[in-house]
Amino acid sequence: MPLLSPETITMASYYTKNAEGKIDGILTVASIYKFGGFTFEFSNFLGPLKLNKDLNPSTRMGRKFFKAFDEWNKLTKEEKAETLIFGQP
């Protein structure tokens, strides 16, 4: 069984363009989700990161958080998209 579901939603990328319309910068951010009473970022590269109410990284990620994350990871792509609060599905 894979650690992460193949249906997992990944990171969002935003592009900046110069005056000539050429892409001159790329900003990639993890999408933010709210599920099971927790707010967290998720990326395929780094995994989950629990966030505080002010959206700063939490200093602790305990068993309750990882249990909720495991439940979230078993959701379908559409169900995960419903929990998205920032980013791109």
C-alpha cells in the first residue's frame, strides 16, 4: 500500500511576467486544507505540515493530527477538493 494516495492533490504554481509578457518568476506553494478540526499544508515533496490558527507552522504534530491526515488522505480527489481553503486542486 503506498504511503500517499495517487489521488492526492499537489502544490499550486503562480507565475510572474515582465513587461514583454515573458515569465520571469515562478512561486510554488503548498495547498492549504481544513479537515478533522485541523488546518494543514500538504505537498507531495514534504508531506503534511500542521498549521496554527494564524496559519504559521505548528511546533507539534501529534497522533490525533496524523490520524486525521490519514483519514483525509483516503478521501477521493473530489472530497479533498472540498476541504481546500487555499491553493489549486
